[in-house]
Amino acid sequence: MEERKRIVVSIHDLIKMILAYFPVIICWSLLCGTFLYCYKQIDRQPMYSADTSVYILSRTADSDYGRLDMSDLEVSHQMTLDAVHVFESEQTAEEVLVNLEGDAEPLRTMTAGDLLKMVEISKDDDSLVVTLTVNGPDPYVVCEIANTYREVAMREMNKRIMANGLQTVEEALIPLETSGRSAAMYGAAGALLGLISSTGILMMIYLIFVARRETEDVEEI
């Protein structure tokens, strides 16, 4: 026979303990929320996003056979995967920098690595549309980069993968509103994090120091 201790949890006692420390939980939650809110306010550099998208086709419907069939769509779907790599390549980014004509300070000092950090490429699984999103603190700069990037990438795709049916779905416009989460959302997330963490700590304290332990005999086989 071997003795083993087990922890007996009383839900009533646990809830009673949490309610007893409820003011502490609220204060900790408010403190966490205030901290994240102030952090976001201090680090409040506005960010803007400009979107542009390209429809990838292997050829246009008015060329060759005068219509697109299933094989054309299958080839086009494969080309969208290749197009993503073209958009994300450093060679394309360097070509974009050469073609940018703006005189803003960020454009004069930007490297290909810096540009790629500003760019996000997205594509739905069943779509032939590749979307390019450029993020940055200057709305005019991100708009110019997005449109130039799209034009350069389309030329690169024509040369590399012979995608003759490329079409611009949407040109980038100068963003009027900032993107990203607000300081209030950061504050709410901090308050929720404080609530969860403080409740979790109290439950650990209950299990370690308060919960009743019983000894039971375990028979060895």
C-alpha cells in the first residue's frame, strides 16, 4: 500500500476568496489597462495603409483563342503563387526604389530591406487577385510607393513568368485615416489581461496554500 495526497477544491471557498480580493483584482486590471493605454499614447506615431491589387491572368480573353478555358485559369492560379514571390523579392524592391520619383526624405534614404518591411502581400486561396499593402507614417509616401510597386511588379511578372493578362484591379489612394489599433483598445486589452492574470494568481494561491489535502491509500499491483 502507498499513501498519496490529493487536493480537494471547494468551489464555494474559491469563489469566496476571489470575491474577497475583488477590489484588488479591479485595481490591478485598471493598472494594467492604464499602463498599456499610456504606452500607446506615448508611442503614438500615426500609421497609414495604402492598398493596391492586381488580377493575374496568363493571357487576355481577346488574344489567341478569344476566350479563357479551365487550363488558362489553372495556369493563372499557379502564376498567382509565382507573383507573390515576385512581389516579395529584393530585386523587385530595388527596382521600385529606382522608379520612385518623390523627393520626400524617407524615399531618399530608404533601402530595399526597409521597403520590404513596409510591404504586405496577400492572396486568397481561390482568388487570382494579389493585394499589396504598404504601411508607413506618411500617407502620401505610402500611396506613391504602392502604385509604383504595383507597376514595377507587373513589369517584372511580364518578364519572368510571361503573365500577359495582368490587370490592375484597384489603384492605391492617399489614405485619409490612420490604421492600426487605437489607444482605447490597448487599454481594454490591458484591463482584460490584468483581470485574467490576477484571477489566475489567486487560483494558484488557493491551490497551494488554502485547498484541503486528503491522504488516500493506493494499492500497488
